Amino acid sequence: MNIAVLSGKGGTGKTFVSCNLASAIEKSAYIDCDVEEPNGHLFFKPTDVCSQKVCVKIPQILADRCNHCRKCVDFCHFNALAFIKEEPMLFRGVCHSCGGCKIVCPNQAVVEKDYSIGEIRTGKHRSIIVKTGIMNIGEESGVPIIRELIKNLPCKNNIIDCPPGSACTVMESIKEADYCVIVAEPSIFGVHNFQMVYKLVKILKKPFGIVINKVNDLNNPMQELCEKLQLPVLEQIPFACEIAAQNAAGNLVYETNQKAKEIFERLYAKISEVVK
Ligand code: SF4
Ligand code: SF4
């Protein structure tokens, strides 16, 4: 079962839920697709880590073969090629590595070379496989790294920690998900952020449930919205000092807090009931 964990913004507790949910499942894998800011490894502190580079293909123009026909420039729908001083010039940051310019060049003047945009680190915490996608600083898109992570899901049960928001990186992260957990805060702002992700999972027709995190005794507009729309609330995690302190110290609360352990075991049991 592949469970994707999403949230409308950073700071809702998406990684907190992902890491502890993975801990509650025997023989699971935690997949950190939040490639711009991966931090699940801070909780797992994985050992036996090995690294694999992630590269994309980018075109290189061989000046001695180019007859300046412009076909590559006219073809590139991403405007990654421009004709400057009668020479085709590449703007690497907007190149989508589609390979089209190589195909249309009549003189085999375009070759492709590997360009590294990041890496995937794989390690272990107890029996949990921890995979972390890391995008190099300054790169424009983490999609190829996420694609590589999702292509090789290592376990029967994989918890996918998605990037925050609802951009194309999130769509890529939930492609293989059997179930989506949306983490939201019990505030008006939380409701607003939730709605973006809610629209996305509905468009992609993914089954989903909601975890409301940091619940206190004050108003809970998120719960009110779920009641109004009859949306499934899987768990309401209390805004408890001991859980917050242990999480802030980089501990997996599943391992250090009995109340949290019960919450995440219950959460997994509820998801398993839906995805049989
Ligand atoms: S590989 Fe595709 S996106 Fe990149 S420059 Fe060539 S045509 Fe444009
Ligand atoms: S299509 Fe080939 S020959 Fe024509 S401008 Fe581009 S690189 Fe040069």
C-alpha cells in the first residue's frame, strides 16, 4: 500500500505524520519527496546510507556541425533555446530535457549530456527503509528526482512525504498513491490551505482522509468544514506540550510517547480498513 501524506503549506505537521505513520507499520519505507527541504531524515537518523545521483539529459550544440538553420530553436516550446548572434544558445534552467531539439536537428549537431540536479540517499532506521530526495541548490524543478523516487518504491507499505502545496511536484508524488492523508490545521488559515490540496486529490480521484493536527480547546473551523462536507476525519492530534517538545527535539514520538504511539497505530488501522 502506498500512502501519500499532503498538506496545503509547510508547518502543518506533514513530515511529523509521515515519519510516525511509517514507524507504526512493520516493514515500511519512508519516502521523502519534499526534495527542496527534506527533513524526515532528522527524525529517522538513518544508518548505512548510500547515495545515488539523479541526472537529467541536457542538449549540447556542436558548433562544427551546426549550419544555423534554427530548426531546434523553432521547435523548443519551452523557449529554452534562443538564436543569439546567429548561434543557438541554451538556457538550461528552462530546458525540460524532452530531447526534441536533438530529433529535429538535420545535422546531428545536438548531443545530450548528463547533468546532475540532485541525489537520492537511502538508509535504514530499525526495519524502516528511509529514502530521501535532495535537490541541488539553485535548480528549478525537483520533478525528475521525485519521479526517480516513486519509480522504485522499495516496500509493500510506502509512506510518501509530499512537498507542501499543490504544485506539479505534489501531483508527481501522489501518482502511485493508493490513499492520500491530508494534514490540516484547525484554523481558518488551515481551512484555506486544505482546500487547495482537497481539490487536487478530487481531480486525481484519489481516496483520502484528513488528519487535523495541533487541535486545542478553541474553535476548530477545519472540523466544522469536514462535518459540513461530510469528509472523513481520520484523527485529531492534540496540541500537547510533551508531543511538541519531543518532536522539536528530533524524536519519533511513536517511539517515545505512548499516547502518540496509539494515535499512529489507530491511524494506520483506519487507512488499512479503507485500502484492503
Ligand atoms: S531538450 Fe527539449 S526543452 Fe530542452 S532545449 Fe531541447 S527542445 Fe527545448
Ligand atoms: S537544428 Fe541543428 S543545425 Fe540547426 S541550428 Fe539547431 S543545432 Fe544548428
